[in-house]
Amino acid sequence: MKTIQISTDRILLIIVIFLVWYSTLLKACDTEVEIQPQPIVTIVKDTIWQTKIDTLRIETTKFETVYIPSITANRDRTSFKKEITQTEATMFTKGKLYKDTLHTEDVDIFTYNLVDGILLDSKLSYKLKVPKQVTITKTIEHPKTYKSGFFVFGEIGGNTSTFNNLSIGLHYQHQGKWFTSYRVNVNNVQAITHNLGVGFRLW
């Protein structure tokens, strides 16, 4: 029986040496180029304003008849009325109100002109349709990479009645894809146990 135990230990030792040699050979002969971590790239895009000149034609033929205070009335002549009574006829004169709305892709322009032989009042307002600034930020994270390597580990444990696990081992990880391990339980020197492990990454 003793001869069988020694033979088993030798076989396990040979297997362990072979696994370590094979793993080292794979690492040395591996021609796969490891992906180098790429830095985080931030892309910022700002709106570029393009200056352009548009010709806008203002309406000068269509108008609305309004009543403007006369020069002798001592009143603000821009305070016109759209309708007057007969008693107010001597205090107002007829005038013209030109209003127009001009539309482009970028802006709406509103014009207002009050005329009584001469230009009494003129206003121009606008409404922008485009934002003043647009910023787009895009962040690209570099992919995760895994490196091969050897690890030495130890285990200790038991239960409430028996202390039966004191182990040391060697672990080889190959680029996060698969691993091999060898562990020796040395808690009982008279009956040392040997353990081999193989695993693969699931996700």
C-alpha cells in the first residue's frame, strides 16, 4: 500500500510540473497582441457661426388707415387711434400704419412704421430661431484588458469540531480566459492531499 501512495504522489508531482511548464510555454509562445488600454477620449463640438447677409424687403404698399393727433392738438403724435368720433375730427388727421413680418430660417423680423406725410414712428424687433451655443460631449471608455500571471495562495479552515484545512497552492491565470491551479493540504503530514483545478471565464 505504501508503494502505491508514493507512486500516486510522484504522478501528481509530474502532472503539476507538466502544467506549470505548459503554462509557461503558452505564455512565452503566445503571439496574440494584447490590447493596450486606450485613454478616455472626450469630443467637444461647438456651434460654428457663419456670417451671411440676407436682403429683406419691407412691405411699402399695403397699409392700415389710422388717425394721428394733429400738430395743433399738442399731443403725442405716435398715440394714434383706429377710430374717432365726429367731435374729434378736427383734432386728428389720417395717417398710414405699415406693419410687416419677415421670416427666414434663422430669425423672424417685425417692422412697424407710422407715417403722416413724414415718418413719425418706426420700430424693428426680431426673434432668433437658433441657439446661441450648442455643446456635445461624448466620452469613450477604454476596454478592459486582462493579463496573464502566476499567483501563490493559501487556505485555512475547518468546522466547530475539526480543524482540517491548511493548504498552500499555485494558481496561473491566462488573460482572464482560463486558469489552472494546484493546491496541497498540509494539515496532516502523514496523509498529504493534492488538488488540481481548471476553470474558464463565463462572462
